Amino acid sequence: MLVMIPFFLAYFLFMISRENNIPNHFTSLLIVTMLSGIGASMYGQFLFSWESTYFDCIMARKINFINYVKAKYYLSIGLSLVSFIPLVIFFSLTGIIKIYLICSILFFIMGVNSFIIMFFGTFNDGRIDLGKNRLFNYQGLKGSQFILTTIYMLLPLGTFSLFNYLFNVQAAAIALALPGLILVASHDWWIRKFIVPKFLNRKYKNLEGYRKLSF
């Protein structure tokens, strides 16, 4: 996953720099959303499946499960921030898209999208064998992941398009940034009240899935 993220970043930024026409706002935001959130999306879809081969051991130990899930959230937004840095540098130099729009997308990804991905991740009971090569390896992949990817991409773009149509670009940027900032600031609350209880309600079903290959 860490190899694929810089590859996608380098490829798309290279292709954008070669284009003679400046892409419109929608296309630019589509690219920014995809590149900023690729790490968080790839990791969050298999939120607990990464440890599926030894998850019985995790559940048997006396650990603070809330801190365990929060650590996953911090890793997720860390991946988004790592992807965000080269995007800001590139778009600052080229001027293709305003920096405040990129920041609004980042806040939305770290808040709203991260919450959605983690919520859907609690339903993934597919096992992943970390000893296997991840290239063309579809262990743990469910049909819901394709739906999640669509939501991940279309939700911020749909929100931006709606507010841009009704008001203006600045209002659309605020509509993206504000809910994202609220959820980032209250991440401890929604992890405690939504993510952890949802997983614990499905704990035995997920553990049963982790004990066998889903593919």
C-alpha cells in the first residue's frame, strides 16, 4: 500500500502537468479527492482485517480497545496528510486549483470520509494473510468495498457541486471544510459512541470470518 500511494501521486501529477488545458473545478477536485484519500481509503476498508490472522489474540488480551481504534484513525489521517503535502506543493506552483479548496477537501476526508470508511470497515469480516503478496491479491475484498469507494469519491464532489451551484465556490469550500472539522474535533466521541459499539456488536461474526479465507 505504501508503495502504491507514491506511484499514483507521481503518475497523476505527471499527467496533469503535461495537459495543455487547465482542468475545471470538478475534475481538479476529483483528482485531489482521489489522491488525498487513497491511503486512508485503502487502509480503512480493511480496518480490522489487517490483524485478522491474530485478532483472537487481540480480543483475548486486556487492552484499551478504544485507544486501539483511535490509533487506526490517526494512522488513516496520517496517510491523508502524507499525500496532501505533495499536492499542496504541486498546485501552489501550478496555480491549477486554489489551496483553500484543497484544504477543504482534506478536512472533509479526515472527518466525514474517515468516519464513513471506519463505519463500513466494522462490517468487513474478510481475512487477510499478511504473508501473501498484496499485488492482485483480493483477500478480504467484499462487494461493499466497491460501493464504499463510490461513496468516498462522489460525496465530497456532490456536496461541492450542490453548494457551488446554489451559492459560489467559497460557500462550497466551507460546506466541505466545516463538517470535516467538526468530525475531526469530535473524533473521540464518535469512535466511542459509533465505531467501537458497532464492532463489538458484530465481534463474534467478524471473528468467525477472520478464522477462514474469504476467497
